[in-house]
Amino acid sequence: MKIYRQNHTREEFAARRSAARNIAVAVFWGLWLLQVSLADSSPSLAATLVVEPSADGVQRATIVMESYSYIPDHLVLHVGSPVELILENKSWLVPHNFILQDADADLRLEADVAGGDRTILRFTPTRSGTGTFYCDKKLLFFKSHRHRGMEGWIDIQ
Ligand SMILES: [Cu+2]
């Protein structure tokens, strides 16, 4: 009569545990990639915000950043008063940025905002014009956020 016994060495258990961990990590990043690539531009309704200076004379506005839009995506600002632009990234994990390079309005703004974070851009418009802002982030070989609709514009009057 034969007796089969399964003896696992400590090394075998360690190898199995490490393999399980590798699979869990691969599944996590796989799902993350999937949500980042599939989460498509929710058809954002163009929203205009006309910003008036508050009691302290500052033109204060909040832009919410999502995958893949800015809300609102159209701001109207006025020449001469300081602006505080609050950028709030509501995306989970996905970083967004805000880039505005406009010679016409003499504005050069740039800010990176990590997922779930916020930042404030301060500037004072010195002349009227229109500038387009956008997010140039992209993941690997996927289309840039701008290509997915993440852009808007500022009118300075
Ligand atoms: Cu983005």
C-alpha cells in the first residue's frame, strides 16, 4: 500500500503567494487601463460663465476637470482685475492639466492637477482677446485628452 503525501516546502508557498500577488497587480492595472481608455467624453454641454469681480475686486471662478471635459468650458473675464482660477480635478487617479498659450490675449497659463487635487491660477488680464485652453495629457498610445474633447476658451473683454 502506497501513501501519497503532499509536502510543500516553504519556498513553494512563497512562490505561490508571490504569483497570486503578481496576478492581483496585473488585474488591478488592467482594470485601471480599461476604465481610463473606455471612460469616454461624456457629451458635455457647453457652459458659459461670465465672471464678475467679487467684493474684494477679484474675478474668482472654479473650473471642474473631468475625463474629458472642463465645466464650464467657456469663461468671460474682464480686463484689469485680478483673476483667481480654481482648477478642481474630479477624476479618480487621472491627472489633467490646463494650458493656455495665447499671444492675442497676452496670456500664458499652465497648471498640472493630480487626480482628486486642486490648484489656483492667479493672473491679471491686461488686454482683450480670446484664448483656447486644453489638456494635453495622454496615456501611452491613447488619444490625448484634448482629442477626446477636453478644451474650452476664455473671452477677455
Ligand atoms: Cu486631461
